[in-house]
Amino acid sequence: MTIYDKCIPVEYEKNGEKKTSWKKIGVVFIGDDGKMWGRDECIPLNWDGKYNLFPQSQKEQTEQTEGMPF
């Protein structure tokens, strides 16, 4: 199984330069059979519905799946 963080971009300005940080809003799981499912932790206000998926590290994946029935 592979786990991805579901993140939205948050743009801000620092020292006159535009930058982007990423706010985690949930996780997406992709099973060995290719099926996907997810869990949202929040739904941002004024959100356009777009998000990016970033793979979790092995340590994060282990912590995320502890106690899961699969």
C-alpha cells in the first residue's frame, strides 16, 4: 500500500517574493490492487477543489497505518 498526503497550495509573500506552502487536508491510500480511498481531515473554505498528492515517507506510512485492519 502507498499513502499520499492530500495538500492544497497556500500562497504568501515573503520579502517581496511570492511563495507557496502546502496545507495537508487529508490522506489518500492506494492499495496493492490499485484501488484508491481517502480520508479528509478538513474541507477548506473558498476552496476550488484542486489538490496535490505528495508521497509519505516510510516512517509516516507506518504511523498512519498502525491499528488499521489490513
